[in-house]
Amino acid sequence: MLWRIIFCLSTLCVTANLSWATDWPSFRGAVIATERGRAQGNEYPREWSPEENMAWRHSLPGPGNSSPVVSNHKVYVTYSDQQNGMRRNLICLDLESGKKLWSKSVLHEAEEPTHKTNPHCGSSPASNGERVVVWHGSAGVYCYSSDGEELWKYETGPIHHIWGTGSSPIIYEDKVFLNIGPGENSHLLVLSLQTGDLLWKAEEPGGNFGEDPNGKKLDWIGSWSTPQIAMIAGSPQVVCAMPTRIVGYAPDSGKLLWWCEGLENLPRSNLVYTDPLLTDTFAVTLGGFKGPGIGFTLGEMGDITDSSRAWRVTRDNPQRIGTGIIMGKHVYAPTAGINGLQCLDLKTGEILWTERTPAPFWGSMVLADELIYVTDQQGATWVFRSNPEKFDLIAKNSLKERTNSTPAFTDDSIILRTYNAVYRVSK
């Protein structure tokens, strides 16, 4: 009888341990649009430094703009450890200790251009706890078991753009969704998580390299936006921002359900880096390189530009790379061109306030404990309240290391990634 009691207690302990961590399975956390960028735990640290509230630090051999993800007690991060980006890596760390569990490298010897501000391995991984998927640009899409066994590979073909890649995969109902591009080979791709087989893809024409062989500037066109799943009119849809429009597809068939135009901005550029922000009934997308921002209602089918678009703001727009967050009737957004943080009116797109900062933001915002967290390029994470009247700073926490990444949140811990290391911040 005693051994049965001991066995039951041991089982309970193991079960409790297995359910301890709240996953952050992809870039910006959840794949469902209204939950993205929103942490599920509570009592996260508000202040930290290299010496305070720091559980561990794991050094990285090379840089990358990708963000960490957390699944089943494991932290996954990509990085490139060669200057020319030929070797691209996925590393798996133990969430509790920060120790390396395994790493996988992919060699890609063909030339693949990028910009010095965007080292190769800009795409974040995605995991469902049992499998982890990573996109290494022209080297292809790879799927590994949680123990590091390669399960399949999908050849995407060459991805060529002067600024490199940055979109990340998501996993939804045994499917992998990925926005391939930018460049001529731009399309929305859907693969089987189990086999890597192509289920469907939707071409997005109009892309180019950004520069001809003689160095002459071409139209700058591209999307680095990550897909997400939105529940619209009671059914799931794949939503993604493309260079000139926002699109919604049926996840099983790939049927184009609707689109909203308004991001085009030639002759300056047709560029979008941010993800669309969605409520149950309304969406906002902010263009890149001083491009337009648009807001529109959700629910109609076909070309909804005229019938559903509520606003399109074309003037006084900064460079936007990191994605913001919707809080009630307002949008909070990071900026890169003017180095700052902004608050916008959700229904009109009007800028209500701008807070100038010493460094630009490429990372995206996360809402946790009703506070907004966002990290700038100098490694300082700003924590502030959502206040449409003024910027309301709570804390500024600096690691003094370069980063373009977005934090991952799991239970009471925050996982930060810089060019030099991965950190776990915990009280």
C-alpha cells in the first residue's frame, strides 16, 4: 500500500512539473490574433539588470534578429555564427537552467544577400512542444523533434532581397504557415507539420530584389510580416500583411477570402514589417519606411477596401518595424525612424502622443500584467502603462547589448535575446 501512495505522489509531482511552464510557442507568443503579444502568466519582473532578477545568461556564438520561443520547458533561438551567414543554427536551451540541450546547424554555401542590420537567421522558430520548425531563408524550412532529430526539410527555393528575410512560421492544427519573401519568390506557404508536404501556397506578385545588377535602385517592395490565425465570423482565417494589402485566406483550402488595399506608397516604397493588429471586429496595419497606416472593420468578403476601410493615414508616419498592441480604443506602437513610442486612436489613426527615446525600436510590444514591455536596439526594455493621455513610464531596464528581438514570456519569467546572449529574467 505504501508503495502505491509513493507512486501516486511521484506522479503528481511529475505532472505538476510538466504543466509548470506557460508556452510562448512562436514569434509574439500565441498564433490566435487577439491573443498575440499578450502574456498569460502574472507577476512578471518589472525591473532587472545583469546583477538583479537574473536567473541565467547563456552566451551565443553569433548574432541574429530572431526572437526566442518557449515550449514544453525548452527555449529555442536561431543565430548565425559566420560573418557570411553560411552556417545557420537552431539552439535548444533548458528553461530552468539555461543549459544547452542540443543545437542543429545548416550550411548554405550559395550567396544570399542581406543587410548588415539584419544578420541571417532573422526568422524566429515555432514549436508545438513535440516539434520545432525553423526557416533558414534560401536554405529551406526544417522540422526537428523536441530532442533535436531532423524530421523533414522543405526546399523554398532562393530568397533574394537586399535586406534579407524576417518573417517567422506559425503552427496551427498540424499545419505550418509561413510568409515566404521578400523578393520575386514571394508567397504564403502552408506545409504539413507531420510530413513537410506542401498543402497549398498563394503567390503574391510584384516583388523584386530591390536593386538591379548595376546597382540601380528598383522599387522597394516587400513584406516581413508573420501570419496569424484570426477567428472572423465564426471561422478561422489566415491573416497576413503583404506589400500593398492585407489578405485573409481559408487555412485548409488556401482560398482567398478577402483583402484590403491601402499600404502602397510608391514611388517611395511598398514595404511592411509589422504584423496586423486585430480585435474581434477591427484591424490595424502600419506600413514601413514612412508608409501608410490603415484601419478597417472585419467580417466582409472579397475586396473590402471601399466598404470596410475606416481610415488611411499617409502623412507624418515614422519608420515602423516592431509590432504594437491594441489596448481598448487605442494602439500603442514602437517606432524606428524617429526613435520613440507612440499612442494612436484606434478608430481614426490619429497620433495622440509621441515619446522620443535615445534608441530606435525593432522589437515588438508585449502586454503583461496590464503593462507594456518593449526592448530598444541598445538592449533597454521599457515598461510603461497604457495611458492615452501621456507616456507613463514604470521602468527602464538595460542589458547594454545590441538587440532587435522581442521578449518571450512564460509564467513569471521573461526570456530576452541579444546579439550576445539569451537571458532568463525572474524574481
